[in-house]
Amino acid sequence: MRLATWNVNSVTARLPRLLAWLEATRPDVLCLQETKTAQFPSAEVLELGYETAAYGLGRWNGVALLSRVGLEDVQRGFAAEPGYPDPEGRAIAAMCGGVRVWSVYVPNGRTPGDPHYTYKLDWLAALRSALATDLPAHPALAVCGDFNVAPTDADVFDPAFFAGSTHVTPAERAAVAALVDLGLRDIVPTPMKGPNPFTYWDYRAGMFHQDKGMRIDLVLATRAVADRVGHAVIDREARKGKAPSDHAPIVIDILS
């Protein structure tokens, strides 16, 4: 199975790029985040052989799963999921080719001390509870998406640059570590260029070309999945060109 995840930063704005990427890369399952629509373009991706399960409530947030290996037992959101103030379309899960796949878009947090930061930590804690409930029934499970957390200092281009900001605080990192402690493994992909496994680069001029990025898109997988990973890469090429997303996709090949 080829599993991929991508914060597409508006599926409407990025649809031609998404369709071209699907044709070229042919993932069996693609997790999307920040779709920013309540009307996912399912017909367009169906022409390429992909079923769609989407969860979007409007012009912000939104997640989706595209699969050509089955899409069963779809779950939108999760029990006790906090909102801001209402749930925002940030998590979707389904069975795809024998693997329980989650696509998640963790709240940004804005700044430490902001109410949105508390919401982010509460959301991650609730996700942990939901996964703890899901895991016993699904030994092959992967949680993919934009976590808006860089797990270690090695996952940002300059720790000093981010001092006092979200994405790198001890509380956020502890929340992601608590997910890993459930029995998940952080699959760190190989960059196509350079030594840094970054997946996000700010749109500001020069950040991408200077590789001043962060690894905030993650794939956390159970041993039944992680032990079968044959290849994991960050598709940096998808971050190039006209009007790209500010994130690059992660592509993982899981051996049978």
C-alpha cells in the first residue's frame, strides 16, 4: 500500500495540482488536511479511481480521505472532541485496505497563552483518548496529518527563531509524545534534497529555497504498519511551481 498525507491548503485552489499529483504518484490512500470546503470535489477524484470520505464544515479547516483500496467504517470527528466553540472538521478515519487510517488537522494554537492554544492541547488530549479506544480493535493503524507541532529541535531550521512561539513548546511536544506512547511510531521520511525532513515552509520569500522549514506533518503508525515501511519520502517537488500549498506531501510505501 502506498499511503500519503498532504495539507493541501484549500482543495479548491489546489485542485489541478492535486489531480496531477494523484495521476503521477498514485497513492492507494491519501489523507488531506485544510481542504477549506464543505463541498469536496469527489467527482473529479473519482475519475482517477478514488473514493472520497470528507469532513468539512465551511471555508476553514476540513479533512478528507481518498482511497482506491476501499473506504469502510468512516468516522467523522471523535468522541468528546472539543470545539472552538463547536467541532471544526479536523479528524476523519476509515478502514482502507486493511489499515485503519486517520487524517487529522490539529489546531494551530496561534500563540502561547491564547485560548486557541488551550484548545489545541485539549484537542490533542481528546485525540489520544479516541485513539486509545480505537487501537485495541485495529492493530494496523496510522494517524496522518498536520499536527502543527515540531516534535524535536531537529524538526525546525533554527530553534532560537521559534523561541516563545507555538509548535515547539514543551506542552505541545508532550502531547504528541503522549500519542506515541500509545504504541505508535513516528515515521520520519527522507527529504528529497538536503538533510532536513521538513514538510512546511512559510510563504515568505526565500523560506522554501533556503530550506527554512519545519517538520509538522507526521505519520504515526502502529508496529504492524511501521515494521512494513519500505520507503518514506517528502515529495519536495510538490512544494514548487505556481501557487503551491505551503506544505509538501509525505509518501510512504508499506510492503505486503
